[in-house]
Amino acid sequence: LMANGTNRVGIALGTIVAVCTFRRAGTLRTGGLGWLVAPAIVGGVVGAAIATEMSKDKMTWVILIAMVMSLVLVLTRTSRWLQEDRHASPDHKRLGTVVVFFLLGMYGGFIQLGVGVLLLTALVLNAGYTLVHANAIKVLIVFVFIVPSLIVFAWKNQVNWMIGLVMASGQVIGSYLAARFASHHPKANVWIRRLLIVMIVVAIGKMSYDVLKPESSHVDSRPVGLTSAILDARD
């Protein structure tokens, strides 16, 4: 679980850079995003609190299921994914959308891996954004829920700040280049979708290997965190 918390240091710094880059390019439109951001923040805190208590085996299964669902969604409704109307009018002020982004925030707070794919799916198919604008809004939402979830992990002593800052140097550069590409490339929608598919397939392969390898049956599935401390005290 230390890796789950440490990874968020670089993500927090990387998303700051990406948000600023999208903002300067005019791709990030923040009007009316409170309906998406507020539930994501609350969900992020709840998810982080759950993650500090959950076993590695259960976490792997959750990620695998989420990735399979994401792949199905990305491969469907192709026209919505590839629309390039820069003046689309997103309709996201609905209770259902608030619930969706609370759950996505909770998942992102729980385990960061794959949350970007799920957010893009919800922003394009549920909220009605184009893929380019959804990508900009995604990094903003990730930032606003990653910070409170990082605080929760730090409070549980599950963050290695030195390693996190070293990792952040690469994530910051990558975030800047990705944001520049998404904002200026004429076929950004097409390439972002292709990259999403590749990333999801790779993630599914990695998670499937972790679940099916023989050694996985011997992994300690006891929860780590407050619950573990209580169990140790009783032994």
C-alpha cells in the first residue's frame, strides 16, 4: 500500500502542470464544473480511507474488473468518442452524474490506476464533452481529489516522500507533453482513444497475470492499516 500512496505525490504535481498547460491553450473550460468536482472530492476522501484498510488481493480484483468495464465502454459508441465539435454543450447537471462522479472520485481515492480512463468515459458518454475537452477536465478532477486522498495516505504513514518526488520529475514532464499534444494535435481525439485502448489492454494483461500467477495464492491477504494493527494487538 506504500506504493499506492507514494504514487500520488507525482500525480498531484503532474496534474498541476497539465491543468496550467490546458488552461493556457484554452482547452480547459471550468464553468459549471462544480457538479463534477465537488462529488469527486468527497468520493476521493472516502476511497482513500477504504484503501488504507484493504488487502492487496482484493485491490487487484477491483482494478481488473474496472479495466474490463472501461475497455467495453471505450470500444462502444465510437462516434461519441471521436466527435470534434469544439462547441458541444455538455449536460451534466443531473443527480445521476453527481453519483457517477462521486463513485469515480471514490475509486480514484481508493486506487489511482485506471481512474483517468473511467473519468474520460464518464465525461464523454455521460456528461457529453468532446474527448479533447474531457481530457483537460479529467486532469482537473484528478487533481482536486488526489490532494485530499494524498493527505489521508500521509496521515496513515503510507507515503515515501523522497521516492514520490523523484517519480514526480518524470510525471511532470510527461503531463506537460501530453497536455500540449492533446491541445494542439489536429487528430487528438483519434490518438487519445487509440492510446486509451492500448493502455487498458496492457493493464488488463498485467492484472490478469497478478491474479492468475501461482504465487498470488500465497500473498498475505490481511488488511493493512488500522485493522491490521488491531489484529496484531489481539495475537
